Amino acid sequence: MVQPLRPFATMRTLAILCGALLLANLPGQPPVYGDDANPVVAVVNADPITRQMLADATLARYGDSVLDNVIINRQLILEACNDRGMQVSQAEVSEEIGRLATKFGFSVQDYLKLLQDERNIDPGRYGREIIWPMLALRKLVADQVEPTEEEFNRAYVAQYGEAVKCRMIMVADQQKAQMLHREAVANPSNFATLAKQNSDDEVSASVGGLIPPIRRYMGDSRIEEAAFALENNEISPILQVGDQWMFVQAVRRMPATVPNAQAMPAIREQINDRIRDQKMKTAATELFTQLQRDANVVKVFGDESLEKQYPGIAAVVNNSRITIAQLAAECVKRHGDDVLEGEINRKILNQALSKAQKKVTSEDVQAEIERAAKGYGFIKGDGSADIDGWIESVTSDGETTYEIYVNDAVWPSVALKKLVEDRVHVTEQDLQVGFESNFGPRVEVLACVLGDQRTAQKVWKMARDNPSEEFFGRLAEDYSIEPVSASNSGKVPPIRKYSGQPTIEREAFELKPGELSGVIGVGDKYILLKCQGRTQPVVSEQSAVREELVRDLTERKFSAEMAKEFDNLKDTAEIENYFTAVKEIASASRSNATQR
């Protein structure tokens, strides 16, 4: 988050922003992140984070995935275009973005903003990584996607041809399908009821088995042939579709639609466009797979022996060299904001440790990994932590390395623990409260949650006048706005002490079995409770679970203090994030250019 500019930093900041903007690309292009840009991306309490530091951090975290999934693939498409003398211009990219925005009912500005807000894709990346490859692949397969007359005719029949309105029953068990089929054939007029009561397809079952009209060339030809072979009310044979068994009943024939002759040119173009899009997806996928299969790729990044052979090179694709600098720039474009936020946080924690004259040791890191492993159930037979299994789990996504796990998860946690360890103490009162909360008696209740006081008073009166649990359960089903109580006839988890809901706890623990509470106001909700009794404690002596309580309470106190400490450090830090500021200004410039 960009901090407000402070007076002493204003001139320096403006100079940096102006210099960066002068180096930026033209509107509509992504900003420059090369070595010639300003070397400082952020300052944390007068301590700078350089562009090289950010590049190194993004490379460590995202270098592999960006190289494999973005840069190499884009290079393959670019080379294929060059080999065929094709190119995709910026004007074509902009035109396609405009076409898509119009298609979805947006202005270009609103469409790009939606992508930024909903999918975190900035306009430069959208044009570069999504639109450009799509247009390039379209050009490369353009000669393979023109619709034939036969394809048009089939698509026309699928959209405007004769149809059969049907009901369907679908189940996963063949014997059940055979039994239902016999019943349906014996009594066709009962098909809708059979479907409603037995079909596994909930959408059609809810409307008596009705499905959208079946036309030819829409999908499974077996189902189409079976449907068109039926007379009204007749029932098809049983068909196996995947791991399901289904049959249909013809309701009525629907004649073909004959469009107005004047509308035919537009209809033909619409259908042909749809065919082109379908063929384009298939052809482009096949072409891209072929390009990957035929490519000669030497991936240097991450291979120590190849890095010595190809210094400064990330990969060689068909003799074209992709440099580490290019890879770093791409990583920063895609992930710079998130990684920089992490680096700022790391800088803040390091500064706080230095001020407190504390440091994180390798032993601290190892202990935290062991604690995490045990906390997530990675424990060996002898009770020790299964560290190997835990590390394998956290790195199983293929992107998180052991180093990244330690740097991004373990080290910050240990650093914060070091900063607050002097403030975390578990007292005897804490243990007593924890024991009562976790192991003490609980009140079993039925609950009904209402959204307004008038309804709550009405429901309370009905519950008072008819004190049975069964009636209260029906009230909860009919009136409760809370899903658990509404779907379980008022039954909710037992209420324990010190759960963080003192008002509800106090009311619940004052009730005797069978008693109805008053209307309990909590926030904007109104709650009724009907007491069913109390649970019997499984553990009666605190000493039996003292070790477990101390461990649990210590973890909770540490978590609370760590969150408080981190918030305080962030709130009091002086942070200048030039990287984000430049991007925001560039984005505003693009927006203004679009509006003009």
C-alpha cells in the first residue's frame, strides 16, 4: 500500500517518479523494469530496497514457472509467426480488446478495470500474455478453420431443425435403471413422477424429468437417434452414457424453425463464426502442442552446470537466447507487487529484531519447522516430527522450494515470536479458563436465529405456548435464518464457556433442561434457545490435560501477540513504495488516454 508522501521526501520522490515515467513505454504498454530504470523500488524507515533485490526475490520464487509457462511458450509462437512472415500489431491487439469489451457490454476502460480488479491482470499483461498469443495462433491456423458447407448445414439443423421435447431418467445403477424402465413402460403416464422421485440428475428431476429439446447434431448421436425414433409418450431403450444409465420419454415433436429469408445472411455469418471459433480452439491447441514437441529447448535457469556454460542466459529456444535479465523483468512485471510487499515486511522485521538486539538462528528455524510438522499431524511412530514428510507436503505444488518455505513462512513466524516472547505468559487463571472452555460441561440447546426483533418476539411466543422440542425444531426449520439450525431442526453444537460469545453463554448456562430463553440480542441478530440439558465432562482433573492446555494456550497467545506486533510495526513504519506508485500513475495515464 502506498504511504502518503512526507514533506521531507517530496522532492526526492517526485524526481524518482518523473524519471521512471520518462522511461516508461507509451500508453497501453507495460512499464519498463530494466536496469536503466530507477534502482530503488522502496524505502523502509530510510533503508532502501533496490530493483536488483526485487528481481532476485521474484526470480527465486517465480523464475521456473514464468520461464516454462510464459516466456518459452511466447518465444515458440513468435518464431512460428516469423517463419511464416506474420506479425500481430499493437493496433490489432487494441482492436481485439475493444471487440471483447463490446461483446461483454463494457467500455474498454471498464473491461480492463474489471480484469484488474477481479483477476489481478493489468492491461499490459492482458494484451501481452493473453490477447497477443491468441491472435498469433489464430493467424497461424487461419487456413484450417474456414467452415465447409456440410459443417454449416449440420450446425443450422442443430439450431433450427426439428426437435423432440423429452423427459429423462438417469441413474448410476444399471439394475435400478432396468427396474425403473419396466415401471415406465408399464405406466408411461407416471414417467414424470418416477423421474422426480428417482432420477439422479437433480436439475431435470425437479421438473419431472424435462430436459431441453433434443435436436440432431447437438451431441451424442445415440441419444438423438433414440429420441427421434419415438412416438409421443413412447419410451426409449436404456442407454449407457459414461458411468450413468438413462432413458427418455418423448413428450412431443417440435417442427423446424424457418427463419426469415432476409435474416439468413446474418444467421449464416453467426453460425460460421461459431464454427470458426470451435475449429480455432482445436487447431490452435494442436499447433501449440506441435510447436512444443518440435522445439529444441535448453533450460539453463536452475541448472548449475548449464549456468556455467551459458552465463547470464535463462534458456535457449531454437538457438534464440533468453537472458536472465529478460526473465527477471517478466517475473517483476507479473509478481513484483506481491514480492515487494513481502520484502518490505521482511525489512521491517529485520529492523525490529536489530532494535531489540535479537536474531533468528538456524536452531530457531529448525524448531519452528518441527512445531509446524507436529501441528499438521506429521508425526513418526516414536512421537517425533516427521520433517521429511512435512517438507515434501509443503513443496508438493512444484513451485515452493524448501528455501522459499523457510524464507516466506518459517523465518517471519520465528522473527515475530522472538519479538513478542517476553510478553507471552500462561497463568494459572489462563489454565483454569482454558480447562473449563475445552473440557468443562456444555449446554445442549436447540436454537432459532431471527433477523428482526418483531419476528423473534412472535416466534418466542409460539415456542412458549407449545413447549415441546419437536415444535421448537419446526419453528427453527421455518424461521431460522442461520443455515445449521434451520437444516437440523434447531440442533446446533453445544455451547461452552469462554467461547467468545459471553451473552449467549450466560443465557445458556442459566437455563434448566426444557426451559426456553428470552430473546437474546447479539449484534443485528435475535436468538432463541431451548435447553436440552448438559454434557458430562470427559476429563475431571486439570492435571490430566495440563501439558496439552499449556501448549494450546501458548500457541494462541503467541498468535494474538504476533498479529498485534506485526500490525503495530506496519502502522509505525515509514514506507515509500515507488514501484507501486509508478504503476498506479501509469495506469491512470492509460485510463486518461482511453477516455480521450
